[in-house]
Amino acid sequence: MEFTPLHHVALLIFDSPMDIGLVVLIALILFGGKKIPELMRGLGQGIREFKTGMREDLQTPTQTAQAQPPAAAPTATPATEEKK
């Protein structure tokens, strides 16, 4: 199964500049001019956190194996019994 790159899908949906303008106008009407920058900022932070999490997830197994020293074996002290 072959996947279509995202920019090709975007070209199918928005085949003219008027389509993009219409979507922007609808977003402006729905959310207002003051709310759109907040939404975009939140979207950017979410994407950034997702990418950071993915990088940490890929690095975690190898780093944790190297960072954690093996657990020390408990030292057994011989029990001494005093006989009278």
C-alpha cells in the first residue's frame, strides 16, 4: 500500500487560492481575530512536545540501560550464635 505525501493531498483539497481564502475566512468568523494566534501557538507547542516525546522515546531504551548501574547484590552477614 502506497501512501500519498501530505502536500499532494493538500493540493487536491485546496486547488485554488480562493479555497484557501475561504477556509481562512471561515476560521476568522468562527474564532475571531484575537483567538486565532492563541490557537496557532497552542498547535505549535503541541507539535513541538510531540516531536520531543518521540525523540525521547527513541533515545530512552539505550540511555536508561547505560545510565543505570546494575543493582548491588545484598551482602549476607553470617549469623553468629553464641552457645553457652
